[in-house]
Amino acid sequence: MDKKVFLDAEKRPEMTRGEIKGLRLQGKLPAVLYGSGEETISLIINEKEFRKIMHTELGENIVITLKVKGENNKTHSVIVKEWQIDSIKRNLLHIDFCQISLKEEIVVNVIIETEGEAPGVKEKGGVLEHILRELEIKCLPARIPHSIMVDISNLQIGENISVKDIVVPEGLKILNDSEQIVINIVAPSILEEKPEEAIAGETAEPEVISKGKKEEEDGESVKKKE
């Protein structure tokens, strides 16, 4: 990504819970900036502008150029490391930005997408199991892809694609176990023999949630894997 994406922020003074609630009613979000050995900075950002950025092609893996009011021409290259959401209303409560170096590799999770149509499904009536939904990738921030495409157009019943079969662009390194199965084509009878609970357990992708920030004890914090 050569084009920079900017987000304005301002330093946030110490606030009470009531003041932070009032901040959100104004369409603003409390946030923090940390990393690269720098002192943690409490910030205020515009929620609408933040949401607009997160809906661009790279989504949560986008590298943001953060401009903090009062720091003159200084900017911070950051990624979203964690966000806190209301456990009932599901609206955003708090954002954690991690400062990074554009010259150093980072680890991110990138979604896996399929292309093509498996003959084992189309012609033989098999069932496609998408077992692994994301790959853990190490690369320079500018090389983070939106997704990793996996071609399934040659898969027959009983065949699968493992991590070791996936070819990624130069400069990207996959950190997952090479033997881990990503896509599997199974016969309908095999799938039917499995208890529903077992099938759900294999395909469900749990949300990683850690509780607790001092400012918002009643929210949930969704943390991205490092």
C-alpha cells in the first residue's frame, strides 16, 4: 500500500466515566497510542472517520498515519491492535493503536478466500469444509494483503488443501503449521455420520474476547492476535 491513510487525533486529558460517556455522545472515541518504546498517549478520535477507514479494502489490517494535534509535522504509523465494544449495544467504546515501523516486519492475521468451483462439490455432490479461515502472516506493513486466495478448482472428494500448499506473494511468510488443513472436500455420507455438535465444533470460529479496561468495565475488548 503506497497511499497513506490519515486519521486526526488530539491528546485526551484525564477524564471521569461521565465525561467519557459525554465524549461518545459527541461522536468521538477515547483511544490510546503505544509501542516502539514511546510513552503511552491517551487520545480522542472521530468515530465516523475511524469507521470509514476500517471499511476500506484492508479493514482491520490497514496501516494508519496518525496525526496528533499539537505535534506539528510529526506523524505515527499505527495499526489497530485492540478495540472495545459494548457487550449489549455492540457499539465502539475504545480503540488501542500500536505504533509500528514501516521498515520492520509485523505479524497479522489475513483472511483466506477461495476461488473456483471444486469438481468434487459441483459434479460429485461433495461438501466443502472451510476449516482454517485466517493465516498468520509476517511481512512488512506495506505488503499486508487484503486476503489470501486459494484455488479449489481441482479438488475432488477426499482431497484437501493444507497450509503448505498455499503460495503467497514474495515478502510474505506464513507462520501457521504447514500441515494444518485449510480446505477439505468430504462425501455427504461422511458429513452426515458426524454429530451436529462435532461439525459445529470443527467449523465455528470463536471470537477472542478479553475483558476489562479500567475505563469501561462493562464492555468487551476484542484483541487481535500478535
